Amino acid sequence: MLPSRFLPLSLLLILFFNGVHSRSKFSLSSSSSPVSSKIGLGYRLVSVEETPDGGLLARLQVKQPNTIYGPDIPYLQLFVKHETNDRLRVHITDAEKQRWEVPYNLLPREQPPVAKQTIGKSTKNTITGSEYVGSNLIFSYTSDPFSFLVKRKSNGDILFDSSSSDSDPYSNLVFKDQYLEISTKLPEDAALYGLGENTQPHGIRIYPNDPYTLYTTDVSAINLNTDLYGSHPVYMDLRNEGGKASAHAVLLLNSNGMDVFYRGKSLTYKVIGGVLDFYFFSGPSPLDVVQQYTSLIGKPAPMPYWAFGFHQCRWGYHNLSVIEDVVENYQKAQIPLDVIWTDDDHMDGKKDFTLNPVNYPRPKLLAFLDKIHSIGMKYVVIVDPGIAVNSSYGVHQRGLENDVFIKYHGEPFLAQVWPGAVNFPDFLNPKTVSWWGDEVRRFHELVPVDGLWLDMNEVSNFCSGLCKIPEGKQCPTGTGPGWICCLDCKNITETRWDDPPYKINASGLQVPIGFKTIATSAVHYNGVLEYDAHSLYGFSQSVATHKALLGLEGKRPFILSRSTFVGSGKYAAHWTGDNKGTWDDLKYSISTMLNFGIFGMPMVGSDICGFYPAPTEELCNRWIELGAFYPFSRDHANYYSPRQELYQWESVAISGRNALAMRYKLLPYLYTLNYEAHTTGAPIARPLFFSFPDLKECYNVSTQFLLGSSVLVSPVLEKGKTKVSAMFPPGTWYSLFDMKKTIVSDEVQYLSLPAPLHVINVHLYQNSILPMQRGGLNSKEARKTPFTFIVAFPADDSKGEAKGKLFLDEDEHPEISLGDGLSTYIELYATLSQGSVKVWSAVQESKFALEKGWIVEKLIVLGLDASKRAQALEINGNVVEDGSNIEFYTSEQSYQQAKLEDGGDKRKTAMVEVRGLSLPVGKNFEISWKMG
């Protein structure tokens, strides 16, 4: 929840500037403008040596000091190392004293030499001239003024070039205490993705001259081109030379606020603190890039199976009877539902880890949870970081006793959120992590919740500046909007931390960086400034919460966090925050979702039907059709909005049943992608260019996406449309809702597909095998049903191959891995050759699947020659005789549209079903037949 959900940002700022928080130095004239004069002449290299571990260590000296944005740091230390075959690190810091960096215990990684370390003698000579060569990347430098290049070893392609010529609109390297600037030249046709969190109106691709500011902020996602809840200073660069693609990524690991200016031919970082800690990932495929990136920052957290079901939430489920009715109404409407959520409605006075004794009485809540748990449903509640200042509130009192709160002048920093006056836990403090774990444990003993939802953790504050609790008046009053500041506050401008010399484009309007958050001169554990650690708050809370939940019952944690940073995906899922029930927001949700897959947070989705205000019935139909295919699928609405559960409109209920029925059939596939994400980093929802990187036509596609490598989702995103224009890369695509409908193309095609109100187009690509089950009204029920394997061959080719995967495990076990007896992994294969069809499996760790008793009941093979009949069926080498329960069913497939080289549609293909099977999933099988 957040205050800006109800007020446009511009109105909030008017209130701010006209109120007690206005400040005379504020100006909307922009030092943040991308066009500015150059700052200084950069640095020169004065020494360079090789380190004992094979790195390169150098010293840089400023060429001509100046005082723009403060004095230059006179000497810098440069450390370069090929950390792996595909990862290069370039680290630049003050050579004389230690500077703030993202804590190494929070994001584990190699430590560079400590500043002031004497450069040792070379142990071996791998440096030839000014080049430092690795397996896939080459680092080279120019001494005066210092600049560096990162090149691809295979072809010499320049991936990063920090030099500045006279004609460039940016400076050479600038390194001051509160202002760091560095740039890179770029080819104009490079396609860039990332740099979030940001609602991008132009689609997934980074757009020249749009503002990209990174600083975690409680600003509603309806604000375009604005720094939102997360900070992910990483971009993927996709290039195409002669029809052959190569991708790489660049991470600047820095938690300070920054502006990034992309001009089309260059990209410039302007950062207000910390160090320049670059990591370059060589790719060359987009999947390679994400795998390499997550190998550094942490592979995505495994999610429990139920998390891939459908979730229902609302701010405003005032009492227990309301959520009981919601669950009952979903069951009556026969719409699948796995998880019911409550916002702060269950709390006593909006205080964390409490229950309202009147509206959510514990005995009745426990009885309700026993009931839903017995059928496999789950319950998740919200937790905000602000701990109410209240002498009778045990959570706060224990926090004071353990000294866990962020300080200002030695006292806990005072802020205001939903319960009124609050203090914020300092999750950089080990004592806070222990205290938080104890509070989570106490609450779990009170209410056995199944997951925690971390909101407001940018961190959000309804007030700005230095505040105290007012005397003689109630705060909050208990009436009117709960987000109006009622503390007595004064602005803080006396420090360079609260009023830095360079103003990032905070909130899209250059508001002070302490606006509606913790004062940036506040202090964390060990003297760390909020100025430096601000964007780490949600990340550090996720780490602490993950540890707390893991210690409870040994179950796999489920955490949803609004604020995120590099590495958050190792601990939490994400939703895209407060969106609007508009067609534009429906469209924007796809780009944000795809970006978070690149950021290493594959479990992501948006509030289905919009958080506020009221969606139209038509929009809600289209949104559940799309949202049923988000990795994280949740309907969530605002306190002041009308009810929007899917059963509220009969037409939306129909769309929900249709789309969610397919989602629940696809749960084995989604869960296997969850395993793949955890082991390789691969996103669950992917841009088309992940599977088709050589096709430039895919680089801008932001209205369709892939689940895994082969399921294409093409939603309706415009009002009043009953058709959808969709792009299809070359090959054969089969409609998942009607597998007799086929699209075959010899080149990239844009097709207009029928999409009446209750229809979303979802297609399966050739060469893949898709595991499905029958579905059900929750994931526990769906998971017990038999399997169907769908084999997709290229249409009417005489030869074909297809592959698939299936991962099964004890889904609440904390680890998601093979070898513990609690999981089974199955590789699926199929071939078509000279009329012979063969489908088989290779099972690893069969014990778990055999104990569960899962069976394959049906095999569907697509794209076979319709002029021939299936015959001579063999299973595991045995001929199936007439009279058995196993039967062939053949249906001719039709073409929605096809563009063929001879100008006509001559292909006739068939779908062959083998029904009546009863093959154990946990055993290797082989099925074959002839098309004769």
C-alpha cells in the first residue's frame, strides 16, 4: 500500500512545496539534464601491476581538479579481473580510503584489494601492452586521459568504451565524493533492455532520451519513466551483425541514487556516491547472459507449487466473514483459487504481527485456516516495515530492547505510516535480523500463515524530514485519509547527505532524496548512512524474512516484496506495485514483467484488473486472460475501489474459468520452469528474442511473450477489439486451446487472430514436448490428476524432433534439487522419421514420482501427415493388440493462416491422440507407431 495510490504525484508535490517541507534551494531546473558541460579532464594512469591472483591493479591520478559537485578524489584505485570465463569485473574506488559499497555479506562476491594496499610484484605476465585478455572478453586501456574498452575476444566487438572525444556530449571519468560520472559509446542499432524499476511507455526496449533514474521510491507504477520501487542498474545489450545476434550485459553494482542517460549512441551514468563496480557478462545468447548474471547475484528462489496457482487479495477485506465468502464464491463459480490474502485488515490498529480481536478473532481464523489448508489452499498476509511506536506493543518494546532501529542523532528515527508514528528496523544490523526472525516466529505461532508480503519497503514514509509526535492531539486522527502526515516535522537541509550537490531526477521531478522516506542523513548499523544504503532496504528485509521463514518449519519460504535490488530474486517474488485499471496499464505490465525476468526475478506479475480505480468489465475480462499467464497471478484491489473478484461479473467469471483452466493444466510446465529458473537463472516469462535472437523483428515486441522457450501468449490489449495482431516467427505454431488450429510460416508473419471476449491466443511452438495435467480448482487437486504429453512436430515434415522436461518434487521442501529422494526429473524426447513416430522418456531419480503414483494417460502428437493412418502401436517394445483400452484418435488440423512459398495451402496435417494409457511417470517409457 502507499499514499500515492490516491493522489497524483504532481498534487503530492504541490502539497509538499506549499507545506512545512518546502525548501528554498529546490529547483526543477535540471542538473539532471542530459545536456551539460563537461566536468574536468579525467584521470591519468600512473602505475599498473598484476596481482597474485591474476588481476590487474592500477593507480589513477586526477588531471585537473575542479569543484563542480565537490572536489575530485585525487587518486583512484583500479582493479580488473576476469572472475570467470564469461565475467569481467572493473572496480574503481578511492585509492586512499575505503568507500561505501554494497555490503559483501548481503550480496556475497569476491573482494577487491583493500584501498591503500601496496601493489605487489608481478607473479606472471599475462598483460601484453595495454591489453588484459580473458577467455571471452578483453580489457584494454588508454593511459592519458584514462579510459577503457571491453571487447569480445571472438570478433573484437567493442562492448564498452569509456573514452570521451571533444565532440562527445559527456565527460571523461569523474570521481568525486558525491558525484561519479562515466559513459560508454554504443552502436546506434544496439537494442538495450533493463535499467529498472520503471514503467516504460515505449515498451521493453530502452528508449533514447527517456529518463532512467534508479532510486527506490514509493511512487505508484502509474507514473511513467519514473524511479519506482526497485533499483536494478543492469542492462542487456543485444546486437545483430548480418543476421547473427550476440548479447552481453553490464551491471554497475552501486546502491546510491543515479541517473542513467541513454542517447542512442552513448550511455552515461551519473551517481551520487559509492564506487564504480562494473561487471561485464559475455553471453553471447540472452539466456547465457541471464545465467551468467544470476551466477553472480544469486539464482532465483524456488517457489512452492501452490504459488503458481491463482491468488485473490484486496485491501478492504474488513473481517473474517468476508474472506470466507470470497473463498466460497470462487468455489461456487468453479473458478480456480489457491491463495487468499489479507492486507492490513487483519491487524490490530494496523500494527505488524497482530490480529484484530473483533474482526479477525483468532479461534475463528484458525478454524478457517484449518478448513482451507485441508483442501490445499493457503493464506498470505502483509507486513510493513514501520513498527508502531507504542509502549503497550510488544514488537516495538522488544525492538527497543534489542536496539534494532535506524537512528537519527542517536535516537530511533521517527516516521509515520499506517499505524501512525513508527520506527524502522535496520536490517543491516545482525541483531535486527535475529529480532525480526523472533517476531515472525511469534506471529506464526499466533497465525500459521503460509507466506509474507513485504510492502512499503522502499522505505515509505508519510512525512518528510525530522519529526516528533505532536503534543495534545491524536495522530493519526482515525478519520480521513490515513496517509496525511500528522507528526510535527521540520525539513533537514544542513547536511550534504540530505541536500547533495547533484540532484538525481527523484520521483521524476527532482524532489529531495529524503522526500517521503527516511532522512538520508539517518544512520544504520556501523555508521552506514541511509544516503548510501537507501535502495538496499527492501532487499535486506527480504533476506531477513527469508531466513526467518526458513527457520520456522523447514518449509520453502514464499515472500512477495515490493522494493527490490540486485539479488532480491534469490529470496523473493515481486509484483509491479500500484497500477491503474486502464488499458495502458494492462499493456505496461508486460514490459515490467519481462524486465524482472532479466533482473533475475522470474516470479513476477501485476495486480490483475488494476489496483485502482474501478476497471471496466471488458478490461477485467482481458486482464484475467493475460494475468492467467503471468508467472505470479494475483487479483488485487484498493480499499476505495468496487469489488473486482472474478465472480463479480458473469462474463469475467467465464474468462477466468477459461484462462485459469489452461493455467492449471500448465502447472507442471510452469513448475518445471521454476526449477529451471532456480538452477540456471532462466526467466519464466521471456521476450520473444530469447528464443529467436537472430530475428530483429522480435527486438521491439512488447505485447506478446513466451512462457519458457515455446509457449507464446498473445493477449488483447485494446478496448473493443475482437481480434489481435500477433507476430509469429518462422515455423509451426499450434493453438493450445484448440490444437487442431495451426499456423505455419516460412518467415516472420504478423497475423490477425480471432479473439472474442472470452478468448486469449496461446500457441505451442514446434520441436517441443509440453507436460500437462487435467487441472482442477486448486493446485493440490490439479496435481493429483493424470498427465498428458503434447508433442509438437513441424507441420508435415518427413523428419522431426521434439524435446521437453518435467520436474516433480516435494514442493514445500526448502531445497529444489535432485538427489535427495524428494524429487524426480524427466527428459522427454520424440522423433519422426520416414513415417515412424517414437516418443520416450529418460527418468532421473524415479523414487519420488513412483511413490506419488503419477501416470501418463494420454499422448498427443501434432503435425503428422493427414493422408496416413496411425498403426502398429508399440509400448515399451510390446505390440498393442486390438481389444486393449488403448486407442488412436486422429483429427485433421486446419490452418488459421499460412504463407507458403508456392502461394497455396497444400499441407494437410493431423493430430494423433493415444488414449487409455496408464504409464507410470516415474518409469522410462517408449511409445512408437507407424504412419502408414
